[in-house]
Amino acid sequence: MPGPERPRGGIGLRVAARREQLGLSREEVALRTGSAPGYVQYLEEQPAVPGMGFLLRLADALETTVGALVGGADGLPHGAGHAAYRPELVELGPDECWELLGARGVGRVAVTTHEGPAILPVDYVVTGAEVAFRTSSEPLPGRAAGGEVAFEADRVDEAFGQGWSVLLVGAARAVTEPGAVRALEERAPTAPWAGAGRDLWIALAPTRVSGRRVRVRRAGRTPGAPGT
């Protein structure tokens, strides 16, 4: 009886993504690395761990570094990798923006202070047509209440060189009605990421919703050609 299907390896995802960014076939990568196309396919589709010698040749063939292939840049800011092959920037409609925000996540809120503008990360929940986040009355996010603010959330997929961002702009208010506070507490699946003492909920009702997505066109090849 066959065993369970093994998940695709992280190295394989990065190799396949970088190969497609460069518009290379598996045969071309195999030629550059002195290996067989079947091994390149195996490496992309199975959780294989190649030796350092092959990794060095593979990184050179894909015009990148060994660290990037094995995920050594995972702790760096998003966008530290290579741009995708043939990227396309598209505008998003409001419905898709709300869908991408999901029910919760981590975003950034922009507020104005006496020292100038500031942008701070917050964990948020979506309720109806509003975004709400927890803070305390003293930190900078608490100053968002009573004025117009901007809220942004995004995702970047380094392996595939694509991502999206959503921007909400509108009036923010402090949520004080006990029933509304209780509903938000029940909707939040976890305590605040920044720790306890953040029991002030700020809700943003946006008057402007916009978003953009970077998507990647697959490299065009003649039907039936190697690597298609």
C-alpha cells in the first residue's frame, strides 16, 4: 500500500519559482548544472536535499545565491529577493480587497503626531465593512481615534515573486459600547501580539478602498517544447 504523498520541499519551490522567473526550461537548467532534466524535476517536486556542490552550481545557473535557494533570506524584509519574470501590476476592486484582507491579520496604520507622520503595525479583525484593531490609549495607534487615518495590509510571496497590497482610508473611532467591544473580543482569535494592556478597540470605516496585485505571467513557450 503506497504511503502518503510527501509535501513539496521548500528548496523545490524556490528553484521552480526562480527558474520560471528567468524563463528557463528544466532542460536548460540541467545543461547549466551538468545534471539530468529528470533530477531537476525531482528536486522541484520532492523534498530533496542536494549536496553543497550541486547547490553551488544550481545557484550559479539560476543567477542567485545558495542562501536564497535554501531560505536563508527568510528573516529579511519582504522584497529582498529577485523580481519575477514578466511581472504585471493590476488594480483590485473593492470586493477583492476585502476578500484579501480576510477575517484577521497584521497590517499597518498611519497616524499623524506632533513629531510628524508615523506608521505602526497592528493586528486587526474585519467586521462588516470595518477594520478594527486593539491598542491602549497611550501608544501612537490610540491617536487614530477621532481623525482620518490610512490602514494598509499586504502579502509578498518571495518564492513566486508576486504579492498584493490593500489600502483603506477613512475615519477612525474608539469602540466603547460594551456589546460592540464584546463582539470584537469574541471575533479576535488571539490576544494582542504586542502583549497585554491593549483593551482599546479602534474601528476604521473606510471611505476609500483600493488595492494592487503583482502577478506573474508564465514564460511563454512553444506548445510541446521541452519544459512545458
